[in-house]
Amino acid sequence: MDLTRTLDADRYFVSVAWEQGEWASGSWNPGWPRRYLLTPSRDTVAFSFVCRFSPQAIGELPTFPQTAAASTKAWPAFWQSGGAIDLSESKDPRWRELERRIVLAQYLTKINSTGSSPPQESGLFSNSWHGKFHLEMTAWHGIHFTLWGREHLVDGWMEWLRGPGLEAARRQAARQGYKGARWMKMIAPTAQWESPSDAGPFRMTQQGHAIYWAEQMYRCRPTRETLDQFQELVMQSAQFMVDYLWWDEETGRYVLGPPLLTGSEATNWRTTYNSTVELSYWFYGLRTAQLWRERLGLPREAKWDEVLAKLSQPPVVDGLCVDAEGIRPPPAEAPIRSGMYPRPAWFESYGCMRGDEIDRAAVQRTFDLIWKQVGEGHRWMFWGCDFPMMAMTAARLGNPQAALHALLADHPNNVVLANGFNTAGSMPYLPGTGGLLWTAALMATGWDGGPDRHAPGFPNDGNWVVKWEGLRKSQ
């Protein structure tokens, strides 16, 4: 069957690729096309086109010259606004590669990750998750916009979060018998329901991210208007956090899960409880929600303070951080042939955020052990965002040399192609790209409670000269 439609025989034609089974009895469903291939005719030297994707009917499109003119105006405005980092006077030869990655990351996240709702993991480049985004990765995709002075580029996300997203989260909580708003991991922009998944319903990181985002927007715009905009998002998210916990009479503490799935997604959700990252987000989320009540002139919630006083602590086993309570750390003497370790997702609790209730000494020992094992060839599983995560962890631990080694590690899952793509995940894996910019800003400007010196995340040994402007300190 011929699937080619000729739009302009003198310039190009469009080939529509269809998925198997979508043709039946010689008819086709116009809602199913997945790919459009534009091919110039044999004698064409150059050709141009303009396209737009929209769920609504599209009116008249601008011409190619109009589009090119708008782009010519917009890109200089982008590059001449927001933050910048200059490493060119550094002696360490790695500065060139780091700066290359930083520049390309800004370009890729601008064109692929901004819009009217949070992006899927490959952004607008490809359809990696059937058009749905993963809310537990929004911080990786976009916190850097707020740190680089470009928070206006995520205004569409924020409107979605406090509008359709919050409504969907409330429905989800009510459907399951909980108070407040339960944020889902995998959901489409229409925010009608949670997408089928064997992992999504049991992830909880996005619950803390909702409050993290609100606080980040307040740090960018510390006004009463911002408080009013995100008040319901913060309060409803915190209300679910409290209601989801259960009281363990035997140990005299509040327990998180089961069901629960950790960031490594390597645990059994039926039995997992008290995961390190989620507990830290629970402490952070409830403390921040109480702070918002004070800013709004409201009394503190007594129940939330009770939970904060009696909530389980992030687990430490044999002096090491682990994914969740009841899980043993991998043995230091384990041979390489023992298999692939799960990704050390628990570093998010200290690297990407301030590490509420996290044992700093345990984080240090855990980081040293894992990095040593990686150097010895152990097959830890890493995603593209894990190297920025470990770099931020090392920086907060006061080891900027290790931060740079992690950020620029020679590892197959830390490759950045000539076009800037990180390939350790979807193609491209934009959480790794956004994570790089998040890390660069943190290393250059510092973080709450960090050292009071210039570029505290970079070595202070004379080999790195870090110039920056327009960046913000991280939480």
C-alpha cells in the first residue's frame, strides 16, 4: 500500500510511517501517524518547511523566512540573558570538555525541555515514553533553569503543576482513600490518569519534588504572590505525606511504606519501606510546608510537627547508607563476576538536596566505597543523571576533586556526544543533561550551609579559574 503523499512535487514529499496493525480493510486511523519523513526531490539543492504540533486545530503558520528571522532574534536574547560560566583561564585541561558540555546542555534543554508542561525524558526530540513524562525526574530536567536565572522558561510547567497536575494528584489520593494530593510518576500532559507501569505507582520521589519546586520558585520570586500561587500545591502535597505514613506501635515511630519502590527501582515494592531518599524528602517536605505556613501567617500544623519528631530515620547499615531499611550494602570484597549492583540512587538525598536527617559520615564512607569499586571495575549500574548526582554529593562532602572526577568520569554511561546528547537512558537522556547544568551551578555558586568561598565545588588548588555571573545558590 502506498503511504506517500506528495505535498509539492517540485520541492519535497512526505512519507508517513505507520505502526503495524493500524491499517485495516484499506482504511486508516488519522490519529495514528508516528513519524514524518521529509525527502527532497533528486534535483533539489535546498528545501525548507515549517511545522507545528498541537492538540488543537492549527491556523496559518508563519513562513520559513519569518520563522528563521524569529529564531535569529530569539537565540541571541537567550544567550545574553541568564547565567554564564567561564572556565577558559583554568590550567586543568579538562576545562574545555566541561565547558563544551555546559554550553551544549543549555542549548539542548532550551529546545527540548521548555513548554506548557514538564517534558518526557527525551524531551521533544523523540517519543521515549509514549508521550508521557516522569514527574520524579522534573528536578533533573529543569531545576537548572531556576539556578541559571531562566525560571521563566518553566512557567508553563508551574502552571501545569498547580493546575491540571494538582487536580490529578488530588483525584489519585481520593481514589485511594488518602487526604491531600498524591503525585504520580508517569502521566500524560492531559493529566487524566496514571499510566500503566510496573514501577510508577510505587515511586514517591515526585511527592517531595512538588514541594521542592514550589520552594525553588519562591527563592527566585520571594513575594506574597508566589506564596499564594503555590500554597495549595505545598499544603495538599504535605497532607498526603502525613496520611500515607503508618504508626508502628512496637518501635514507636512513623514508617513510610510498603508499598514503596526506591529510586534504584531494584527493590520489591511489596516489602520495601523507609527508603533513604524518600524519607529525606518527607523530612524536607514537611519542614518546608511548615515554613510556608509561617510565611503565610498561618499557625503550624501540630500533626506535622508530631510526625517530624517521630518519623523513621534514613537507614544506615554497617556504617553505610543503603537504598532502604532492611537492605544490606554490597560487600566490599564482592568479585566483579558477582553481577551488576543496583544504581546508588540514595545519593540523591544528600547530593541534590540538603540531606535532611542524612548521616553525613555514612554518606562519606558510602561514596568512598562505591567510587573505589567503580575504579576497580565493579559493574555498578548508572544512569546519565547519576554522575551529576555523585558530583554534587562529593562537592557537598567537601571533596571538589572527586566532584570533578565524577562529573567527567570516563564511563560508558557518562558519554556526551559531539551534539551534546547523553546516551545513558532514553535517546537523548535529558535528565543527565539538565543534571550537568544543576551540578555546574552548585559547584560554582555553592549551596545552603556550604563553604563561604568562591566556587566551593571546584578545587582551590590554582588549577581552576571559575568566573560566573547570573547564577543562584542551590538549596
